Amino acid sequence: MIENNIYQSWESKGYFKPNGSNTSNSYSIMLPPPNVTGSLHMGHAFQQTIMDIFIRVARMNGKNTLWQVGTDHAGIATQMVVERKIAAEEGKTKHDYGRDAFVKKIWEWKNESGGSITKQMRRLGVSADWDRERFTMDDGLSNAVQEVFVRLYEEDLIYRGKRLVNWDPKLHTAISDLEVENKDKKGHMWHFRYPLADGVKTEEGKDYIVVATTRPETMLGDTGVAVNPEDPRYKDLIGKEILLPIVDRRIPIVGDEHADMEKGTGCVKITPAHDFNDYEVGKRHQLPMINILTINADIRDVAEVFTTNGEASDAYTTDLPAKYRGMERFAARKAIVADFEELGLLDEVKDHELTVPYGDRSGVIIEPILTDQWYVRTAPLAETATKAVKDGEIQFVPKQYENMYFSWMRDIQDWCISRQLWWGHRIPAWYDNDGNVYVGRTEEEVRANSNLAPVVVLRQDDDVLDTWFSSALWTFGTQGWPENTDDLKTFHPSDVLVSGFDIIFFWIARMIMMTMHFCKDENGKPQVPFKTVYVTGLIRDENGDKMSKSKGNVLDPIDMIDGIDLESLVKKRTGNMMQPKLAAKIEKNTRKTFEGGIEPYGTDALRFTLASMASTSRDINWDMKRLEGYRNFCNKLWNASRYVLMNTEKQDCGFGSDDIEYSLADKWIESKFELAAKEFNDHIDNFRLDMAANTIYEFIWNQFCDWYLELTKPVLWKGNEAQQRGTRRTLITLLEKTLRLAHPVIPYITENIWQSIKPLVEGVEGDTIMLQSLPQYDEANFDQAALDDIEWVKSFITSIRNLRAEYNINPGKLLEVMLKAASEEDAARLETNKQVLVSLAKLESVRVLESGEEPPACTTAIVAKSELMIPIVGLIDRDAELARLETLLTRVNHEIFRIESKLNNSTFIEKAPIHVVEKEKD
């Protein structure tokens, strides 16, 4: 409730908005738009926490800050949601509605139910300008998409052609590689005998060669067989022909390095219309392409034959064997295998491990199929985009991801941008009855530009654009392009893009290409969309497995913020599952892992955990114990603030007074804070949020809470008024600065405490911590001597506490302590800090050992170069301690003997790994 109230106050008061400055001091981040159908998952929470930290840091540094948010229309996903909805509620399909009415239905769903993820983002503390929220199909972005398409077409960078695509037989659309989920399956490899034509024989005297395939049904579309040109078994057959069984088609044997001499039989059947590798082989050897499948992936009644350029061809007949026509693809597979066996042409069948492509939305096996699609010629665009990274205009963090970017860009293929859906940006192309194509912003523009008579009937292309096409325009389309708006001038290029490595090509590279083609500065130089690409790792579960609904290991960030009971968690994970066995397995694992459900941890603990995990690793394992630890950290900060308020509210904190004395501890904590501020800002600048979070943790937990608050007690209890004023002032001002430093990472608790602290600190003005300045290193507050002295004090106290624990001395027993000082400096430190040492180490007395004085029997520890001594008479049982030490000595000697025996064993030295031997030597 507190978090919600704070967030609503932030948003309603406009704190997330740019400050309106017209100077060049601007900073912007464009949120990767999540799907409008989606809900917040761990990947979102991770990246959005990172972005919010960057934004809050920039805002506190006084920059004119914009975090541009919005959602993606998610063509396939959204259409499927609404199709399922009308099927369940009305028993209708989209065809019952018709295109226009169905699209209207989707808009209704979007306005009522879409975008719930943005509400969840608010729970995470996302400080974005929600008044600027965009949608990839709003009027402005739709206009930008249309403009880009038309311009690229006019520049001959967009064309329509028949090429091989990933085809989803259930959704009846082309899909991108990112929408293909490859699964490992157990299958078979069928070895078929293909007879050689014209009486030709192999060097072994056989009148056939053997090809191996995992997809027998595609043999109906074979137009060649490839062998390696260096393969002595088959190189003399290159140029000869095969008589393709069942269909009686003569096809050539070609020499191509795609055929691996060491793999299988060394002969590869080539089906250019149904395999991506075969498609490339077919292009190299000008093999015709024969499409044998319908959009349902059934065997066609009549084949389609094309040249390698996708034009109709009469190189082969379009006839297909009558018995297979209309067969479902896997039924045809069984029938073809049976016919090969009956013909005596099935050589053998082997078990085979397969990687099978599935549609991630439809769940059916994807087929490569030849279809007419729209494409972008990417090579000319990639050249400029590649140079921008090479020249350092765009930096990748971590830098090694540049290699992944360059690898993709070097081998870039033309981009299929059309999808056979109803929901999306409809392609601005029209056809007349003769098949001529016209591209324009509207039908009226097309008619005017082509001088078409009113009687000419035009039909708009039914396809829509790939969702990635519109999102490629995100950085400039959201700022008002194609108009040269003030927002474009102020916030473009953006500063940082935070994204995952899995979409470097699908989204990041395409944004760079599109932006640099369409956005130029006043000198005509292409603009980059962002200056830095910060690539995050992938959050996996505690076992290192990728989180997925099918595994039941998905964690909902909102559940970790609010908590969820076990029964609700089980229902959430298994409620919509259609497979009872899988649901039962997931339920069992959930009950075992989360016996009591998930406790509420709060937003700040989640954010701190995510920030602490933002390392350079590609894979990051989630750990609930870290989340629990950072909740404890937030509680520690809260309790520390209660102590500060208790000792400063309605007290004289020395503001406006010259009679004030700062203790050594006060000077020390100020110095530690300056170091922490420097480290934090350096880590933010270097994109090491894990280290920045650790700096905050280390300072607040170990320095401020564990040490400084304890060091203040002797002053507050026994110091004079001037000393007390100094410590109170340090307590309140140091806490206020610490809250500001931690705010970008843990915004809620820092805002809450700051509101209580603010009235007590002179000179602090404003209604919210998020618009205060972020602390920077101030050398004037740094005191090296104070640092050294207090580190000595800490070492003294810690040594005594360790000796108490080692010898089981009651923590409350007051001790007599002597110091054999190695220097006058150490002796002076003891005298200066005697009150603190006596109080915190619980001492009866402490003194410097006189020169020549013989101490009694003591237990000792080293502090700096001096020797700390505690008389042991009456403190410990001498005989018991000697026995303990004797046991320890025996154990150590035994271990030494074991190690020496191994190192004296030549067999161990020769056979053991080097690092094992070195470890034993150490």
C-alpha cells in the first residue's frame, strides 16, 4: 500500500516528465516495447530495473530526462488471443466476422484488456513518462511505418518475391526465426536408393546411390542430388542424372560442398522448395524449385514449379502421384516409406536425434515453403549500420557482443517483412486485375501517381507487416518522425538501449539500419538510434535452466513483490495446462520448491536483487536466498533510520551553531561516504550495476549500520554538548545523502525515509527525493587520517571480539587489555579512542604496556603492527585450552603428513591434473 501511494504521488505530480530544458543536457532511453498481450516476467523486470536506475541517476544529475515507453501490437500473439476469446465466448471464428469487423474486435480487446503489463511495470517503480506512452499501431507510428515502406520501395530497397520462408501450417503465415522454437526429438533417418539413369553405375558397380533423409515426404519435390566434388566415390557421377523413384523425374547430380563426405552416405537429396540449405544449393546450381505442399502442409493436387528466381517454370511437369494428393504431410511420409520398401528401394532405417522446428505460438512443426512475400534489401542498409559500430559511434556493453553483431551483419540476408495476418500494419500496396502492383500511402495517391482511370479496380494487399518492421522505427517513430519535431531534436539519438543478446539481429541491428537510413543531422550525416547497447544476460532458474511455462519454473516478479500462497501458486502454474501428466509434475516440483508459497519481499528487495545480478555474465541463475538477504538489507536501512530519527528529532543537530565538534568517527564516515559515492558513480558510468549495488550494500550495511551507528553511542551517551551536536548533525546529514545515493536502486524505502528526514536537515528543499541531486565525490569531505585511525579502532575491537569467540569468553565480561605499541602513533590512537574502545569492546580497562614491563600470561592478537594482549588468568581453563590446541595440532600434522605423502608419490605427480598438484603444494 505504501509503495502504491508513493508511486501514485510521483506519477500524478509529473515527476517522471522531462524538465523542459532546451539545452543539450538531455538523456533518453527508449523502452523495448513489450507485447500488448504480455505480462511482466523476470526478463522484463531485470531489464526495466536496469533502465530505471539509469534514468533515475540521470534525472538526479539534473538532466532533461525522457524514458519513452510503449507496447508492441504483437501481430500473431494478439490475433490468437482474440481468436480464442471469440471461439470460447461466441463459438465464432475470425472468418465469421470478416477482416474489418475482426480487426475492430481486436481494437476493442486492446482498449479493454490490453496493456496490463504497463500496470505491472508501475509496481516495479518504473519512472517513465506515461503521458507519452506509445503503441506500435497508434496513428503516429502507423504513419511512420507507411512512410518508411513507401520510401524504401521507391528506392528499390523493398521488393516482392517468391522465396523460402518459415511457414506455420496452423496460423497460415510466415514467421521469423525468433518465433521458431527448436526442440530435440528422437526420430529416424531413412536411407533411400535412387536409381542412376541411362545405365550409369557407381565405381562399386551399383546402379543406384543412397540418400538419407529425415523427411521422406519432401522427396516428391527433389530436383537434384548433391555430392562433394572431392569425394572419390561419386565425383565421376557429377553431371549424370537420377531417375527419381515414384515420380519418375530425371534430376541431376551436382557437386557441392554442402555434401559432407564424412556424414551419412555422402549423397544429399536436394529439395530447394522445402529446405533452407537445399534452397541455397539450388540457387548455386540453378535447380528448379517444386512446391509440393499447401498452406496446411498437405500434399498438393498439382505441384508448383519455379525457377531459382521464383518465376513459373516448365522445367518439370506439375503432376504429383495421385495417391498422395491431399494427404496430410506425416501420413504422406508413412505412405512414401511403405512404397519405397515395396519397391525394394528402402536401404535401411536408423534411429536419429533430430532438431525439429516448432511454431512458438501454434505449437506445430514449421515447414519451409515457397510463398510470395515482401522483402527489404538489407545489404546496402547493413553497410552503414556496420560502420557505425566499427567507428565507435555505437558501443556494445559488454564489448564481445560486437562480434555477434558483425557476424550477423556480414552474412545478412534480405528481410521478409510480410505476414499473412489480419492484425497489423496492412501493406500499402494495391493490385489491379492484371496483377500489376502499385505502392503508395493511399489508394488515392496510387491512382493519382499512376494516372489510373476510375474503372480500374484495385485490391489492397491482404498481408500485414512483420511486427519487427514497426519496432525497428521505435527510437525515431516515437518522437514524431517524419516531422522534424522538437522531441527528435532533443531526445534523439537516445543514450542507452537495454536489451537481450537474443534479439541483437532481430531488433537492434534493424533499428540501427532503419534509423541511419532515415534520420540525418543538419549536415546530412546518418544518426545512430542510440549511443550504447547494454546487453543483459538471461535470467535462469536456480538450477540454471531457462524459465518456461512448460517446465513450471517461471517466477512472476509481482508474486515476489506481493507474495502468493502455495495453492494459488500451484493453480497459477498448472491451471491452463492441457497435459495432465505435465501439470502433475509441475505441481509436485512447485510444492517441493515453495513449501509455504512465496513470501512478500517488496519492490525494493526485488530491484536490489536484480541490480546485484546485472553482471557481464550471459547466464544468470536466480537465487531466492539473495532476495531474502536484500529484504533484510532494506529492513536494516529502515531500522537504522529509526535510530537516527530517535537521536535527532527534537534535538539540537548543530545547524546554525559554531559550537560543534565532530568526532573521529564522524570524519571517518564522511570519508567512507565520499569513497562510496565515487565508486557508485564510476560503476554506473561503466554499466556495472552489480558493483554499484554492492557499493551501496557495503557502505550501508557494513560501514554505516554495523560500525558508525555503534561508534556514535559513546558520544551520544557520554560526550559533551558540542560533540553530541556534531554527531547528531553527521547522523542526519549523512543518512540524507545516503538515501539519495541509494535512491536509484531502492526508490520506495528511500523516498519514505527521506520524507521523515528532510525537515531535520538544513538546506534540503523539494517535495521528493527523486528530484534531489545524486551525491558526487567531494574531496573537501575526505580525511585519510580519519580513515586510517578508525580502521585501526575497528581492527582493535574486532580482534577482541574474535578472541572472546575463540576462547569462549562471555561477551558481557569486562576485560583488562594491554597494547604493546609498535609506534607512538598506535599509542596515541589508543589514548584518543579509549572511550570508544572501552564501550564497544566491553573493557574494564585498556592501557599501553610500559617499556620493559613483563606482561602476565596472555592471549594475543596483532592490530596493525602492535600486539593486543588479554591476560588469561581466570578467563579460560588452561588445561582445557591446552587439550584443544593439542587436538588441533594433531589434526594439522595429520593433514601435513597426508599432503606430503601425495607429493612424494610419483604416480600422483604424473597423473593428477596440474591444478590439483599445485593446490596440494600450496
